[in-house]
Amino acid sequence: MADLIIRNGDVVDGTGAPARRADVAVTDGRITEVADRVDGTAAREVDAEGLLVTPGFVDIHTHFDGQATWDPVMAPSSLHGVTTVAMGNCGVGFAPAAPDRHAWLISLLEGVEDIPGTALAEGLTWDWETFPEYLDSLEAKPHTVDMGVHVPHAALRTYVMGERGADHTEAPTEGELAEMARSVREALDAGAIGFATSRTEVHRTSGGENIGTLTAGDAELLAIAEAMRAAGSGVVQLISDLYQTPDDEVAQRELDLLERFVRSSGRPLSFTMQQAYHSPDRWRFQMDWVDRMVAAGHDVKAQVAPRPIGVLIGLTATANPFLFCASYDEVSKLDLAERVAALRDPERRRRIVSEHGALLEGLPDGLFRQIMGGFDVLFRLSDPVDYELHADRSIAAEARAAGTEPIDLVYDLLLERDGHQLLYLPLFNFAHGDFEDIHSMITSPNVLFGLSDAGAHCGAICDASMTTSSLTVWARDRRDGEKVPIERIVHMNTARNARHMGWADRGVVAPGYLADLNVIDLGALACHPPRIVHDLPAGGRRLMQTAEGYRLTVKSGVVTFADGVHTGELPGSLLRGTRPSPA
């Protein structure tokens, strides 16, 4: 008798093959049969008539490195059909960690990933120093999902170089290079899934210092590449400013360095590709390079997001358009109810709006100007959230139609729901005010779905729901352009990512594969608006987003979520290295 049979579902198996009606049987955590009709009975049978049956989703770009040490549920990712995650991305994480570097690592993650430092200080147990010890600590804790961890370059650098490693202008000595290489090899042998680094000016500590890996040179990176070649394992993940530089020569130098790393390491590499407003076609330059590398026989992919990378702004969020206005600053430290009452005062409103206009006039193009005045790419959050954006539906367009000023409409909106209302501001992938460039990205042959940043940007970004919105926007609801077949969207969220990571035992609904499954009511599938909750250690703040339409999520044959509610089961575990495909 099987443990579980899901009957009569429309199976989208993760390979990209057409959907077919079938039963799926599960025993001892593995799929044992997929057939038009599975004979026999099971301890639990589920009628999936009219529902999709897919593999569990694989999110290869998260930052749960701290949260995983105290939180077994791993929300919000686990609420959106995710059953496997990769952590340690962008070169930031908490191991290896010398005892005197704990505070600095917390500062780094607080600055780079907007994770409250007080929550990290309270929640992290630090029952590790080396990277293998960190893996042991994670392995001792059950979770709803499986997880693998990259060796984070920034942590490695400061572990080996001490305080000098936090300064990107400092170069390691020959002895330090050898120690970095040894540590990477040790980590890979212990089960690290790869090596991750950051080469972007955006990544800074909470004190504003650049990340120590920003300008790591050839000698340092190639020493690590050689260690990976010697180990014969691991993937490489990185973020670089090459996606946003307007300078062709700068971009080409960066790509040349990546090519040397790929050739030296012989390992699969993926990197962030997104569209900046000030350099809207740089991603095409990157994509051309990726395609040429693949044609030359190298395993290189661009990580892309199936929607804009969007920051949430509001009175409870990290950012709002009035942060730098003196009259807002006077009340910014009040609790929310008192602050909302103060902001409703007509005279304070007049002053804030006047100050905002004067500040905006003097701001150059860039992130601050976008947050303070990018109303032509600012959007309401409906319930459910409509993630297919178009400039014609922006708050600026709405204000023009109503004959009012955008700033006045924004002011009113931020006071709705007693100050809890959040607005959505795309920072990347929206340079032309529509989704046509995203369509080109996600249908390119050499890309991976990534960049959710789940577990990070706790007061600003909530993109862990990209798995859900990729299905609703592209496969079900697209109205401003061409849809993408649901089989491709599921493939990109499952087998495609699993294969890149070397996790060949998951991402496909077929006999022998791990029984990581979703049963989805596609018609009801929806993302509720993100909201601020205070459930991190020390009362830390984070964004939470729930979904409708996931009837069941199954991890290793165990139902972990039913209709969006955690069952209490924790079958997830640490993934050490790769996983072989079923025999």
C-alpha cells in the first residue's frame, strides 16, 4: 500500500512536457508511480480533479542563512510552494565566523540584506566557527524545506584575513590565498553547494562600508577557482555591477574576469541579470555573453526574475517618500497610530508636501529619487496583488486621470488602513513601463529563475512569492502581451533550477524522484498583499506574504502545508553537495 496517492490531477511534471491527467503514488518519500490510473490504495488519498500537480519549487537565491538557525517553517517561501532553497548567495552569510567577527557579520547582513541586527544578535546561536560546523548546526534542526548553502566569500575573507578582509582595497597575502583555497575545499568536501561572491557597490554594511569582496582581484578569485576545480564540485553564484554600468569597457572587463573564473574552475556559474532604468539594454549585453559561453561549451546561466524587483514603501516599511522631510522626521519616531494622527493634520501635511517638492527638485537620478518621486512607476497593492504592471496603471497615471497631484494621492494612500498600506515600486526590470523585456529574459534559453532574496530585505522587498506570481501572471492572466506556457513556467521553477544546482533527485514528477509536490488550484491561485509582522527574535520586523490556491505542499512524501496552513510536519533537511538522479 502506498503512503499517498494523488488522483485525477493535471500533472505538469517539471520537464516542460505537456500536462497530462494522471495519478501519482508516493511511498517512503519517493514517487513510485505516475499513471493514468494507479491501482491499489494508500494511507492517504487526495482527489486532485481540476487541480495541477507539480514538483515542489526550487528557489536558488535566498538569504535564510540566519533565519534557518531559529525558524523551522522558512516562511514566506514555504507558503509559496517552495520545497528546496539555496542560501549563502551574494557572498554573504554567517560561516566561517571567527568569534571576534560576529558583530561585523551581523552588520554586513543588516546592511546588505536589510535583516534587523537586533534579531540576528538575539537569534543566532553561533554554535559554529568553521563552515563545516555551520552545516552541522543546520543539519541538527528540522525544517519544512531542504536547504543547501554556498560558501560566502565575504565571511570567508574576514575569517582568513581578519579586519583587513573587510576592506576591499586590501589584497590577501600568498599565505592567505592558500588558506582561502584550503577553506573552500574543506567546505565543499563537507557539503557546501558552491561558492558565492558580490562585486556591487550596492552591498554595504549597516555603517556604509563597501563589502570586502567588491574588487577582489584575479589572484584571489582564481585561487578559489582552482580549489573548486580540485574538489570537482560546487556551483558559482555572484552579483556584479556589470548589469547596470553604462560603460561597455567596464562591463567587458568584468565579463572577461568571469570567463577566466569559469575556465579555471570548470564549474557551473550563474549571476544576476536585471534591467536598470539608467542602463536599460545592458542585460542584453550580458545575455549575448552568456549565449556565447554556452556555445563554447561552458555551463553559464543568467539568473533572472519573472517580475520586476520591487521595493515596498509605506509608513511601516523601511522607505517612504517623506523620510528626508524635516516635518516628517519630527514625528517619525512616534508609534504608528500617533504618527498617522499627526500626518492627518492639514498644516503638517502642507509642510511635508512643500518640503518634499523642494528636496525632489535637487535630487539627481538614482535610488533616492525613485523612492521619493518615482510615481510614474509606483502602484497600488490590490488584494489579490496584480503583479502585471503597466505604466498606464501607475499612481501618476491615476492622479492625472483624477486631476490631482501624484504626491497628494500618495500621501492619502499611505494613510489608508490606519497607516498599514504599502505601495509597490519596481526598481529593476521595468525601464520601458511594461513586461516585454521580462518576457524576453524569461524565455531566453540560458537563464534560471532566481533573485527572490527570500529571507532578506525584511522591511523593503517581499519577492519570495515570485513562484506564485510567475504562474498567475505568465501562464494564466497575461493581458498586455504574450503568455508563457505553464509547462515552461513550472519547468523554470523546478527541474531547471534543480539540475543547475546538481540536485538531480528532485524537480520532476516521475518514478524514483523525491516526492516534493504541489497540488494547486490554478484558478484560485493568488498572492495576498505583503504585510509587516514583528515575529523575528527581539520583536524584529519583516514582510510576510501569504497565498491562496496551494491545496497541498508535500515534502519528501509528507504533507507540510494544507490550504496554506502548516501541518506541523518538518521533513526538510540539509542538502550536502549534489544528489544523484534516480536509478
